[in-house]
Amino acid sequence: MTMSPAPPAGPARTNGHVSHWYAADGLPAPRPALDGDLDVDVALVGGGYTALWTAYYLKKAEPALRIAVLEKEFAGFGASGRNGGWLTAALPGQFRRYAAAHGRPAAVAMQRAMFATVDEVVAVAAEEGIEADVRKDGELHVAVGAVQEQRMLAHLPELREEGWGEEDMLRLGPGELADRVRVAGARGALWTPHCARIHPARLVRGLAATVERLGVTVHEGTEVLDIRPGAAVCRGGTVSARHVLRATEGFTAGLRGQRRTWVPMNSSMIVTAPLDRAVRDEIGWHGAEVLGDGAHAYCYAQRTADDRIAIGGRGVPYRFGSHVDSRGETHTSTQRQLAELLGRLFPAAAGAPIDHAWSGVLGVPRDWCATVQYDPATGLGAAGGYVGHGVATANLAGRTLRDLVLGRDTELTRLPWVGRKVRGWEPEPLRWLGIRGLYVAYRAADRRESGGLGRTSLIAHAADLLGGR
Ligand SMILES: Cc1cc2nc3c(=O)[nH]c(=O)nc-3n(C[C@H](O)[C@H](O)[C@H](O)COP(=O)(O)OP(=O)(O)OC[C@H]3O[C@@H](n4cnc5c(N)ncnc54)[C@H](O)[C@@H]3O)c2cc1C
């Protein structure tokens, strides 16, 4: 049965309120804020995946360590409670090129570490009884149109060079893709097994409960005002600690002295109401593969455990002065763009009611490459800048920070992203002009390519060059 395309649905029933991922279970009950000075061994600033994984692995390795997590709002308020739920081993292009510049063994080691990280998260979630709708059905990169297909094919030798074997990726023709999911205009896809679909908020909520059970103290409603060797200065008191680790990703620009370290890049999502049986059958997406396209302003989607489609992309990519939204409110024009995209990719879902729209920030360094840093002399460390790939990467960062803090020389501490230094972003208004210009260019390039250009638009090449991507 073929259904005629319906106009995109109107604005979402709920806008913001952190994210849809809290709609069913509600926001977590607040944990006590810091009230007075505290002395611990390790202070973690932020309460997302990075901080919680670091706390988890440190406590497992050295149960006697006194560890405090200091979170301004609540654990999972940031991107960790708002993301698209791709627990993916794929690294962003710029990051892969950075690793490759250190030689093939370094690039392969980095990629292999990411493959293993997906399995590590799946295993720990099962071991610790974290129920986060985890299902490892892999990731589909769908080529929509001829130009995306050309780019996908051109990408394959690069991936092989970086250690992707036959078992790590499978090329699907249009028919094979349609057996898994029907995407309008698709010319085929690349499938990799190295990805799981997760429920973001349940993962972060479960992690917070797990580290508390292990003896980590989580202070919520506790804003860190300043980080210095030996101390995290908070509104409610000063936390003295031999090791102070910054895990604030997209919010880092709000900390003293960090305004230009990583820009807060915005990403927005919508989720449909649970889809009718007829619509689901028409789309045929019965597995839990996550799905993205090959556009320059790419999208990412998951089929949720309760049969909705959640789809995201860059709406308003960046706010002047590195400002961040508070609770995820999303502009109606962004909601409309995402609903139109949903209808273009899955015509049967066009017009499906949109239950929720929300946004969040992720951290982007000037060279678009993530990092883990630790200075044994000062005890200061940080991890982040994952450029939208932080769900799995934060786990690898957590294990790496554990080894660095404990003074261990391991395979993880020798990975090429450890200890790298990056220049800061340009001052405003250059930063705003540059980033907004970049995304205007990517959208123009996508329009030209889908309008029949027949090759990757020169506008996209120029934008990559100017943006340092
Ligand atoms: C809409 C969206 C979709 C995404 N989709 C994906 C995806 O599908 N797959 C993927 O791999 N990645 C995705 N990402 C990126 C990924 O979610 C993040 O990289 C990752 O969650 C970062 O975790 P984190 O712990 O480092 O930071 P966060 O989860 O952002 O946590 C930082 C915490 O620090 C707190 N904080 C800020 N300032 C202070 C302060 N001064 N004092 C104390 N606490 C402070 C914040 O409240 C926040 O809770 C997405 C991001 C967004 C926004």
C-alpha cells in the first residue's frame, strides 16, 4: 500500500522541558546541593556521561577514593539527557583525519578502541542493571540521491585505511536497504554493526544511581564558579581535591577563562507520537538500527522502543556570544524543518503528530577534534569536544581519565587524542559569523545537490576549508 504524502504536522505538543526522554519517567528527584566546604580526592565538574563514567571507573579501580560530582542542575540536564541515542563507534571526519596524521597504527588503535567502547557500554549497562532500551542493531548511513551515494563510495577506501574490515561495514543496495527500512530517494546505505540504540536519559539516570551505589557523592543544584589547582569553587562552598576534572562539554564556555575553548553548538530534535501499525508497516523499520543521511547538514534518527521516530539535526547552529538555551525550547521554524525532513525521508510518517521538540548543546573545539587532558603537576583535567559523537566517546574518555589520574601508562593513555592542545575560537562577532555562515553554506550545498547538481557542491568544499572541518 502506498500512502499519499501529507503536509508536515504542526508545532510539537511539548516544546523544551529538557527533552522527550524525560516525558515518561519525569525529571529526577533533586539530590542535595553542596552546603559548605568539602574535601575529596577527585572533584568532577558536570553531571553528564563524561563525569559519571569517570567516577564509575575510578571508584571501581580504587574503591577508597573519595569522589564528588558537582552538577549545576541535575545529572543528565545537558546533552547526556537530550541526545539522539546513537551509541556509535563512528568518529567525525576531522577527528579521523587527525588520528590518521599520527600514522596508520594510531588511527587504527583509535578506531578499534571506539569499536570496543560500544560493547563496553552495552556490557556495563547489563551488568549494573541499567535499563536504557539498549539494542545493538548497528547504524545505517543512507545515501539519499546520487551525490550522497558518490560521497559514500568515495569514503570507503578511507575507512579501510583506518582499520574498518569487511566485518565492520556492509554496503547495502537499494533493495537490501528497503528490506530493513524504506527511505524515500535512497540509493543504498552503509551499515555497520558498531552502534547501539539507547534511551539517553535512562542511561544517564542509571549511571548516576550506579555511581552513588558505589559511594560517589552527587551534588546537584551546585554550580562551579571557578576551577583551580586543588579546588572547585562552588556557590555553596569550596571543594578541595587533588584532582579536579572538567566535564562540562557544551557548557564549557560559561566557565571562567574558557569562553573560546569549545563553542556550544546547538542540535535540535523532534519525536513523533507512537506510529500507527499501517505507517510502521509502510516504513518497514522493525529493527533498532539508527539511521542518518549523507547530507552536509546531516540528520540522525532512531526508532524508539515505543515505536516513535526521533529525528534531529542542526536547527539554529550557534547563538551569539556562546549562549546556551536553558531548558531546550526550540524555534518553530526548526521544528518545521525537522518535520519536513521526516516527511521527505519517510512519506508515510508525514503529518504524524509531533509529541515533543527540544534542543541541546554539544562542545566543538576549533579543530573539531575531541580531547582528554590531564596535567599531573596541577591535578587538572578535562574531556569533551566530541562534536556530536559523545555518547560512546564519553565512556572511552572516562576510562582514559581514570588511567591518567591513577598515573597508569596504558593503551588508552597512548591514544592520539590524549593531551592535545588546540587554539581557541575567534572572538565575536567573527565566531558567530563564521559558524552561521558555515551552516548557511552547507544548506545551500545540500539544496544544489538535491536539485540535480550531480556532484558535491563546491560551496561545501569551500565551507569545509574555511571552517577547518
Ligand atoms: C540534541 C543532541 C543530539 C545528540 N545526539 C548524539 C548521538 O546520537 N550520539 C552521540 O554520540 N552524541 C550525540 N550528541 C552529543 C552527546 O550527547 C554529548 O557529546 C555528550 O552527552 C556529552 O556528555 P558530557 O557529560 O560531556 O556533557 P553534558 O551531558 O552536556 O553534561 C555537562 C553537564 O555540566 C553541567 N554544568 C554546566 N556548567 C556547569 C557548572 N558551572 N558547574 C557545574 N555543572 C555544570 C550541565 O548542567 C550538564 O549537566 C548529541 C547532543 C545533542 C545536544
